Amino acid sequence: MSASGRSETTEDLLAALLDGMDAALCAFDADGVVTHWNREAERILGWTAAEAVGRRGFAGWAAREADAQEVEALLMAAQEGPGRQVHEFALLTKDGGRVLVRTQSAGVPGADGKPAGVYCAFSEVHAQIDLERSIALSEALMDDASWGVVLVDVDLRPAVVNTHAARAFGMGRTALLGRPLGELLSQGVEELEGALQHVLAEGAPPAPVELWVSVRTPEGTRRRCWRCGFLRLASPLAEEPVPLGVGWLFQDITEARQLQLDTAQLRFRANQLHRSGRAAAECEDPAEAAAVRLEFALAGFADHALIDSTSGERLVRVADWPSGSAGPVSLLPGAGAIPVRYPAGHPAFQALDRLGPVRSSVPRGESAEAWARTRHWPEDSVHALCTVLRSRGRTLGVLTFLRAASRPLFDRADASYAEEVAARVAEDMDLASLSSRPAGP
């Protein structure tokens, strides 16, 4: 290819690059004559490249006479100064209107190193301010926001994480990047991934979503409730929306939600105690009254309840709900009753020693069935709560509540509730013992 052919190809390539830019761009030679004018400059001011190229400065067409000299001086001064220079001034559109623009201009050196001209990129001030606001908002969200912000890519892996989110996950910002959500959350990951996939496919949900998750941290697993908002991210440069991922914003509301749950639970249990008391008052048989109380207590609390009555220094199983046999039960050990062969250190014995509640759960790595069988409990039991039965200063036995694997461990609030139930059941047992005594002469 000849030198002239290569020059024409270079000019065509340069023209295509300039016309494809999103910013308006013009260039001046060392004398201030316009040498380049792209399509974005034509869109903003209305002057075509044919009308602009070859003119000296902006005087008489793109700037008012009163402003043209100052504008030209500001632009051409970029030849002498280092780096880029930023200015704001008003230019004229072809139809006579005025547009406030922000310019970035820089000198263009020639082959000999001397100033050969100036190039100037400009945009409407309001558009530039909108861009700067967007950038400032993005930087603020990534650094100073009081809620977690995570940009998740289309593979559902964190791509950008702000400081607040990193603290919520208990690790550094860079340590989170590119990791599957299943490595960060032990519970709740299915719900979160489902929400992210829905956003990618359908768009953002109309309202925030509350998710309970268990976060894996170096200190251990933490149960948290997050109020989440989602935004689908699409590239602004593509002709058709191309998903870039999801913007996930979340706020920790664990304390508020836990307080609501605790309040609702306390209200429900108080109502159950009240209802069971009224129902037990209608029972003639103390054993029937105890059964009523435990039926109310088990609702939403446990899967099984056992009553072991004291017989000397031993314990005898006298009642089992709901797996016991149908019909009336006795709260007192019968003649020749065989004690339960609880091993030493059994939680029931511990409760007797402490005169207070004892909580127990299957140790990690141990068989749940073997653990329950050894303690003479139903084989689906994984959590136990034993509390002592006392009335009129005497120990009458032990009340045991048992939970299967579908329920959480017993906590302190559960122990307090169990003590309230045990106090009422102990009254029934005491009444049963008084009723069983032979009448005097």
C-alpha cells in the first residue's frame, strides 16, 4: 500500500473513532482553526462537521462575539500548560440557543515537540453533573453507606463489596470477591440465590425482602435477619439491555425482628398457660388436669413430654405425652413400679441435684438414636430440657420436654416457660397424692 493510501486509511479510522465517541470532541491547529468535529459535537450544537471544520475559533458562529475571544484564549492556553484544563462557558447552537458546556482541553505536540494544536472534549454541564453525581453515589455506597451493598455478577458471585457488607460477613472486602454464596452462608443461601435469579430474569421485586441467614464467620456461625433490596444492573453501552448482575442492598434488622418474635412467643405462651389453667380447673381428676396442661404446653414448644415421679432416691416413669397409651394416667408410681434405669449423670438427675432446669443436646458427631436410647427417650429426640417438679417445698419428680431435629435447641426463655408449666403440673401431682391417701378414722 502506498503512503497516500495508508494516510487515507488512517484518516478514515480516526474519523470513525471520533464519530463513535460518546463525548463531543473538536480539535484546533496551532492557529486556532478547527480541524476535527465529531457527531456528538454536532448533536449538542447542531453544527455539522462540514460547517465547523476550517473555521477559526468559535467567533461568529458557535460563541457570542463578546465571549469568543475569552473562550479561544482559554482553549489555546492548553498548548502551553501541562495536563488537561477544565473550563465552563456558554456556546451557541445553530438555531441560536445557548448551551452551558464543560470542557477538558489539552495540547497536542507536533513531531518536533512543539505545540501543534489543541483537542477539546466537551459535554453539556447538566449531563456532566449527572455523571459526576452517579460516580459520587457509587463511591459513597461502596465506602460510607450504613447498609451493606454487594454487586453480584451473573454467576451469583460477589464482584464488588462495600465496607459495611464486609463487616456483616466478618471478613475483608477482597476475601469475599468471586466466592460462591454457599461458602459465605450456611443457611438461607437457597432463598438468596432464588431472589437473585428472579431479579436477573424478571427485574427488581416491588418491595424489600426479609431473609433469615446463617453467616459463616471465622468466629463461628451467626444467625441474622437482613432486609434486602435488589436492582438488576444492565450495561448502558449496549443497544439492548445486557445484564451485568444484581445490585444487592441489605440492612441488618436482627435485633428488631428477634424482639418481635420474642414478644409474640411470650404472648402466645402466656395465653397457653391461661387457657390450660381454665381447662384444668374443669377436670375432676388431677391426672387429667396434668394431661390438659401438657397438651397446651407442647403446642409449638416440644414434641414429647415425660413425667418421672420420685420413689425414694429413684425415678419412675408415670406419664408420656403424646406417645403414651390412651386413657387415664397416674401421676404417682404404682405398687411394684420399676424405676427407669437412667445412667449416672442423666439430665434428669442433674435437674434434681440443681433443683433447676437442665438443657441437653446430641453432641456433634454422635448418633442421635444412640444418644436418645441411652437416656431412655424417644429415638427421634435430639434436644432435651429437664426441670424439677416441686410443690410445698417437696420434690415430686422431673418433667422432661424433648424436641426432634426439626426444632431448635432449648434456650433460656424455653427453660423459664418449662418451669412455669412444671409448677402447675407439680400442683396436680401434689393434689393426686393427697387424694390417694386413705381417709382418717
